[in-house]
Amino acid sequence: MKKIVIGVVCLLIFILVVVLTVNITKNHKKTEENQVNYEEISNMIGDYDGVKVEEGNIVIDDGLIELEVPISNNDIYEEDSDVGTTDKKLEAIELAKEKWGADETVSFRCDSVTSNGEYIIAVVSNETATVSTYFIVNLEKRTVEVDY
């Protein structure tokens, strides 16, 4: 009798594991299908399968998602331009460091380059990995402004 009860319990556990695995797999596939590749969409303008892409915005037709996406402006990347190069980013970071002051508790990173050639530099806490502030650095004018 004990063997039958143990066998039934093992069978029920096996069925439960199979059902849970199937449900998790279905949910994972739905999540993958629903993901939007914002990098690809940011390069498009128009209406694609319920996703309306406007200059700088992505709006899902059901109104649930509205996301600011920087649209790349290729004007700053002309053949003779060095805007956005590693050297220029490092130069912008150095200017932001000078403005921030000596501080071993933070690190600096270049988050983006705007269409008019300004560098957005993030000051990141080494302890919490959160952004403390942003600087807008204009290398032509040698200005550093606090943005956040």
C-alpha cells in the first residue's frame, strides 16, 4: 500500500513539474515576442505593427509605452569631424572631472554626444552605481554645465 501511495505522489510531482515547465516556457516566449528592439526602431520613422515612431519618440498605439529615443544625427559625423571620438570623449570627461573636483567615490562616463556636438557626462557613484549628476560639456566653448 505504501508503495502505491509513494508511486502516486511521485507521479503527481512529475506532472506538476512538467506543467510548470511548460507554463514558464510559454511565458518566456511571449516576453521575447513582446520585446521591442528600441535601437532598431530609433533609426526608423513611421508606423510599424502598432508601434508609431516619431522623431525622438516611440509610442505604442495602446498608449502603455512612451519612450524618448535619441535619433542619431549624422551631421556631426561628417568625414572631417572628430566629434564623438574616444579622444574627444576623454577630453570631455576630464573637463567634467575638473568641474566636479577631486573625489575617489565616483567615476565618470560619456553617455552620449548630442547632435550639436555636446557631450553628456555622467558622474556615477562607485558604491551604489547610480548616477549622481550629469554634465553637458561643450569642447568648442570649453564650458561645463550641470544638467541634473
